[in-house]
Amino acid sequence: MVIAALLRRLGEIMVHERLTTPEVVDQALARAKTTGERVGEALVAMGAVQTEDVLRALARQQNLAYMSRDELPSPLPIVKNLSPKYLRQYTVCPVSVENGLLTVATADPLSPVVADDLRQFTGLAVKLVVSSPEAIVEAIDRTYDGAASPLQRIVQGMEDEGGDGGDEDVNHLRDMAFEAPVVRVVNLLIENAIDAEASDIHVEPFEDTLRVRYRIDGILFDQEAPPRRLQAAVTSRIKLMAEMNIAERRLPQDGRIRVTLRGRRVDIRVSTIPTVHGESIVMRLLDRASVFLALEKLGFAPQMLQHFEALIKRPHGIVLVTGPTGSGKTTTLYGALDKINSSDLKIITVEDPVEYQLKGVNQIHVKPKIGLTFATGLRHIVRQDPDVILIGEIRDLETAEIAIQAALTGHLVFSTLHTNDAPGAITRLQDMGVEAYLVASVLEGVLAQRLVRRICQACLTPDTPNAADLEALGIEGAAGTKLWRGGGCAGCRGTGYRGRTGIYELFPITEDARSLILRRAPNRDIRRQAIDDGMVTLRLDGWRKACEGVTTVEELLRVTQEDA
């Protein structure tokens, strides 16, 4: 009854607009009951009205705006996770992205699926407008250069290149990897990732699909992917570029690719692992221009930067930077070395890998396969009369002991650890087997850090924080504070964020802290002492940045959720 009433109201609107007569509407209703058509479809099929007349009436019925062919933007805004294939399949197109609201033109506003799908795919609120299917398809074609995207144009007409990469002959795989379309597909994946300022490319095979994702500002986003049939060819091409063994598909492999794009040199670390549907590949993009940044550009608060610079200018001791993988530890250490680098200091580094070549610094790339590990490299470094030593990571007791010995003999040592907070570095060293008196003697300070996404300044808008989020953040007196968020625009791909910055927790080792370390006090007691000594926690540093319009409370909760 509800559907019948809805259909009749549509007919009444068209009668009121003098597009048809009540008798014709009754005939259309009768036809619709028999054929299962909607009343508008029945009217068009009977030749009583035009499709555009029905859509205009439907827009009025649903209180939606109607957009003609000339009113649709050209080109359409590009929205993440909305591929041309999806837009054509459901006859929808994005019209605008503003303040977190995605306006979409559809030829079927009654569909219960489209709006929900769009909300889920984009993470944005969705507003519908109505337009004709012909106008929508034309707008999609104008935006995406005709019938296909660049990737689709490359793979069109390519022959089936095999299945999951398990049975092909090695020579056949090599031949496929050198075919021009396969070369262009892989180059396009890399070029698009560099243009999007992605840090990683993930190529993952599944039973029926090949999935490609870019990690942008720390978050993975789905991208248009080659068809599943090209998995073996694409994998072989990447492995050949990385100088890997394409015949070995049962074991993990590591390799490296160097490319120059638009004058920028990019090193790509490639890792493959075998899965049940083929080899999964991750390519980490190391843009030499972005790996190195001066300390002043990393997001330090002025007072914290002053304290950190004092630490890195000490004549001896150990300074540690901690945080999870991908939190920017290497970038911070490079900034520290650049700050103190001068002709009167000899600086030597042991890294895995050397991500940026620093002028005037002796850098060593570890090679475990030939016995050149952090420990062996460090053992020989101390005989090179260095003033400052950087160790990429303290991974074991042997490396830790040599680093401590170097610090005790008058060297300044920088290194990294994987811990959740700054005081946790002390517990981690003790868990490795380092004696408490040695930690207390040589450790000068620990810097913990995370990377948070920056609010896009092009769509910055005031925000009222969620009370539950503020409570979870644990900041006292935060209610009523004016905060900011990104509304979402084409420049930030509708995410509201663009770029990243650091939040920091600096723990200079005071005499009171050394006493606790000597007593092997638990981490919570050391942390409490550090806060009493004036340490600004990660969340407090992040909250200050949120108040300044740099980031959001949601971002702080996302990257510090383990530190609650």
C-alpha cells in the first residue's frame, strides 16, 4: 500500500505539472502491476512522457534538487574509493565535497543501497541530487577521459597472463615482465603513489581479485588495481626491478628499486611474502627529499626543542628515540645529526638501510648475510675515533652493551628502540639484560614520538569535540575548548587531513630518575617521576597541537590508544 501510494503521488505530481493526464497515469499503474515496472518507467515505456520529466517529478517528490546536464561540474571532483567502474555501474557521480558533505547526483534516488554504500566507502555524509543517466555518464566520461582510466586503457586487449603465479615457467614469467603493457602498469602504480605522496604500496592477491592500496599519511586507501589475471606478470615485473629471484615463490624476499621521477630520486624497498593466493608485495617509498627535515620543521614545541638540542650537544652518553615502526624516528635522528654536524666532529652511523646520505657523515649499511650486523659494525666503529655514533636500532644485548661501552668511553651515541613511551625505554634495556647501574650511568635522555595527520588548511572548520573523546583523552578542563577539523575537499581527497607532524614526549634523565633506575623501579614509578620533573606527555603535546588547529582529538586517540 505504501509503494502504491508513493507511485500514485508521483503520478499526481506529473498530472499537476500537466505532463500527462489522470487516465494515462491509471494505465501506467495498471501496467506497473503487471510488469513490475515503476510508474515512471511505465509512463516512459508507453511514450507518455520523457525520462527527464519523470526524474524532475521524482526529485520534487523526494524534496531533492534536480541538476541538468549543463549544471553538472566538469570535471567531476575525484573522491577516494569511488572508481569510474563503480560510478558507471550505479549511474552516480560526485558533484562536490565540502565540509565533510559529499553531494552525489543519481538517476535512482529511491535506491536503498547507493547512499549507504557511498557513506561506507568514503566516510563522508552524503547528500543526493537527481540527474538523468545520460548526463551522469557524460560527466563521468568527460572526467575520466572517455571510456577508461589510464590503467584500464593499458590493460584493455591484453591477453590472459596466467593465474596465481604458481605454475608458470620462469622464462614465460620473465617474458611477461618485459612486455610493454606490464611495464606501463607497474610504472603507473609507482608514479601514482609518488604523486599521492604515499609512503607504501601494497599489492595483495586474493582468490578473485588483486588488491592495490597506498598508505597515505599513515592510513591505507584502496586504489584502482590491475585485473587478477595480471598478478603473475605484475609480481614478476616488480621482482625483476628489485633484482629478486623470480623463480623463488615459496620464500620471502627483499630487494631495492631506484627510480627518478620528475627530477626526484626515490628509493623503493621491496618485500615479498608467499600467501595462499600468490606473493604479497609491499613497496616502501623512500623519497630522499622528504626523509630529511630540519629539527625545526618536525613539530617540536619551542621549549621542548630547546631541551632536545641541549641533549644532542652533550659530549657523551646515550640519547634514545622511541616509537613504533613508521613513527618518524629516523627522520628525527637525521635532523639531530644535521644540527650538530660540523667540521670538528667525526660522525659515523650504522643503519639498516641508509635512508638518506648526510654530507660529511660516514654511513655504514648493515649486511647480515655477510656478517656485518649492528654489533659487528659498532665494534669496529669505536676504533675509528668517532665523536658521535648513530645506531639504527638497538635490537639485542650485544648491541646495547657495545653502545653503552662507547658512551662510557666518551662518545655520544644516538639510537632507537620500540617502546610505547619514553620511560619504557629503561625497562626495555633492562629486559634485554643490561645492568641497571649501566643504564643509569650512560642514559642522558629519551624522546618518544608519534606521527599524527595534519588538518587540511584549505578546508579548516571549527569543531565541537565529542565529550566521550575528551574523556578518553584524559585532559582535564578540556570541555568547551574551541577545536578544529578538516571539512573535506578535493585537495585532501575528502579526508580532512593533509600531511603529518610529530607529537613528542621528552624525558631528560634527572638525578631522581637515576635513583629509581638503580633501584629497578617499575615503569609507572619512573613515568610518575618524569612527569613530576616536567615531562610533557605525548597526549598533552598532542592536545596543545589540537588547540592550535594542527590536528584533531580523533587523531590523538588513534595514535596513542596504547598509551592510555
